[in-house]
Amino acid sequence: MTDKTVHPFPLFFDSDCAGVHGENLECVQPIPWPGIDNVNITYVKALAARLFAASYRSPDLLNLFAIRKVHLTKLLVHSKDLFIRENNIVDVVVPYDGCVRVFGDTHGDLHSLIEAISTAGLPTQTNIFVFAGDCVDRGCWGVEVVALILALKLHSPSHVFFLRGNHETTGCTRRYGFLDEVKRKYDMKTLDAFSKTFRELPVAAVLRSLPANQSCTPVAVHPAAGKVRRRPKRGKRKEGPLIDSAPVGQGWRATPVPGEKRVLVVHGGLFRSWKAQKRCVMTIGDLVDLAEVNRREDDPYECLLEDVIWSDPSAKNEVSCNLLRGAGILFGSGAVQSFFKRNGLHGMIRAHEGPDMRERRKDMNNVDNGYSVDMELAEGYVATVFTAANYPPDQPRGNRGAFATIYGKGTEKKQALPEFTSFEKRGAPRGPELFYMPDQSDQSATPRNSFSK
Ligand SMILES: [Mn+2]
């Protein structure tokens, strides 16, 4: 970081924006809001440069020198308008001559995210991005990570997708640091804007590799998608307005096209059916169930929505409660085989488990390289991808971060498994630890870092 002429991330920092190396932050002015119609790649790069520079300084300076509160709110509100229009399951056609990149948990690790995107290339119509959730909490730069992803989404709505993880919820953000981060950098009103955007995030993507060149087929988004009818449910529930479901096939295609390969992307994994109203019933649901549920909850703590963001694969061939998490289920290969057959799937890429979690699950592969192939079955595979390198920040395990790539059928890449790209973290501030502590006492979480207020 001493050489001011060569930046470690030239893809992002080819602009002549002052302060891209962190040392020159005093030169940086907060980026002006370009207007919703002018969120172009120049703007995204200039924003990334400021966020990167600000990561070397006190969190208090983010609002002053990188991105003003009113501007951050614009990103949140405008992207929320896009997410509202997306179905629970977004339909992603893998570009025939291109690819889809799937990114796992980043947990406020801005530098792993920048490293990953620098390797993957910027999103285009032949380089589609799917973020599989858990962008906030624990790391110190959750605001920055989300701001960058939302800027990419606004720049390229049909080529960037952001799925909800279990940390994009009110409960987790209160306990695992994001609340304290946003309070420190902005205020509670801004946190509220984050929460309102998070509750609109879709929860799954189906990546479809088509046998013929249909790469330019736009992803259909129905105006009512995301505002689907709530299933009747016992007990007291806050009822939102009832809006007719988006027709199946608009926004999500239930029936596979002959010859296509379909890969499901979710944060956690398989989920129980709505029929399993009682928690002891372990009936696995189908994509149709997931497509029809009302996902707009601050804290999804009901079978189906909770499971999809909390569940983990298991080496045991059964479905059981996920006692380690206290939420979601553990699903074995039998459930996966049946689920894949019923839903015409050939694979599942999920995130959710970093090196610390896998340390506690000795019968599963480690994720030291940022990924793990958890199941290889005749019907398809289950893989885990984790993008934050050297995680968790308070007790780093030295792991590499990674993302997964699914190539289109015109690229002559083997399709049996995704391609995984691992990387070391570079360009991160050095020195004392930089992280937020889980709130395990009456005291609220505080950043344990070298910045003093
Ligand atoms: Mn998670």
C-alpha cells in the first residue's frame, strides 16, 4: 500500500479518484448522488474507491468523507424498489456464452468482497452475480459491503441478485454487530432503512443453463412478484394486504425447459413444507411452496422461511432439527435426492457455514479454501461457498475466501460441478483486530478496533 501508482485492485480503482489508497482520505469528498438514472459503472467504481479508502480510517468518517447518510438512504430505497418486484425465487438464465458467479457470506469483509469481484470481473450480461446472503454482522464494514452490492444492483438490475441470509434480519443485526456499526457510522433511522430493504430481499435463485443460445432472454419480473398472497396460518399473524400471486412462470419458472440444467442457490438449504406446521414434522417442501410464501418478515422464524436461510446439509441420511444453530434443519442426502427429483434440480449452491462452523461439524468437509462439495449424488450436488477470507475477524482461521462459477453451455466448461475460485485477502487494514463482538452480555456490541472516537 506504499506504492501510490499501482493499486492492488486496478479493476475497481482505475479512476483518478483521490484517496484510493486510504492515505489520502483527507482529499476525498463524499460522493454525490448521481440520480437513479445515472448509476453507471463509473459511479460504482468511485463509490468503491471511497469505501475502500474510508476503511483505513475511523468509522466516524464514513459519513463525512465517503457516503452521506442521505445518499446511502437513496441506495437503500431505490434498491428496495427493485427487490420488491422480484419473486421469492429469482429466475436466472445462465448466459450461453458466459457465466453466473455465486458469492457466499462476506460478513462485513469489504476487502474480501473487493478481492472476489476483482477476480470475477464486473457484472455484465455475460457475467451475472448472485450474492447468497450474510453480508453484514461481525466484520467492521457491513455498511460498505451492502452499499457496494446495492450500487451494483442499481447499475445492473438484471445481472446482479442479492439473496437474503439469516443475518439480514432484525434479530441477528441486533446481536452480532450491525446495529452498533450503523449507529456508530450513521444512526438508528439508517438502520431502519437497511431493515426495510433486507425484508424485501428474495430468498432463492434458480440458475438455468439452457441447451441453446437464449442468453439474451431477459429475466422476467412480474409487477406483483414479492407481494404474493400469504398462506393461511394458525395463530396471531400480522396480515399484510393480500395481493394476487405472480403467475408461475413470471419471475420463476416451475417447469424445466427440456435439456436445461437447474441449480438452486439459497443461503441455508432445504426447508420444511407448509404442511409441516408442527415443528416435529420434517416434511421437506418444494420450490412451489417457497415461491408462494410471503417473505416480507423482519425475522423469519417460521418453518419454511426460517429453514431456507438457516439450514445446513448433514452427513447423516435423515432430516432433523438443527440443534447447533437452534434454527432451521439438518438435511441429508436422501432428502436432497428426493427434492432434486421433484423439483427438476441438478445442484444446490449455498453459503452459511464458515471455517468456525465447520470446525464444530467433524463429519463434514472443511471450508479452508472457501468452499466445500458436501454431497455428490446421481441427482446432483450440494456445495457450500464462503467468501470472507481469514474468518471470523475476532478469531481468524486463516481460510481462503471463494466464489463459485456456473458456466453456460456454449462455453465448453464441464458442468458436473461448479468451478470454485479461492483467494487470499489483500488490501485490508493491518493492525489490531477489526470486528464487532456478538452481544453476549448486557452491554451492547462495540467495535474492537484501533479506532478511538
Ligand atoms: Mn448464515
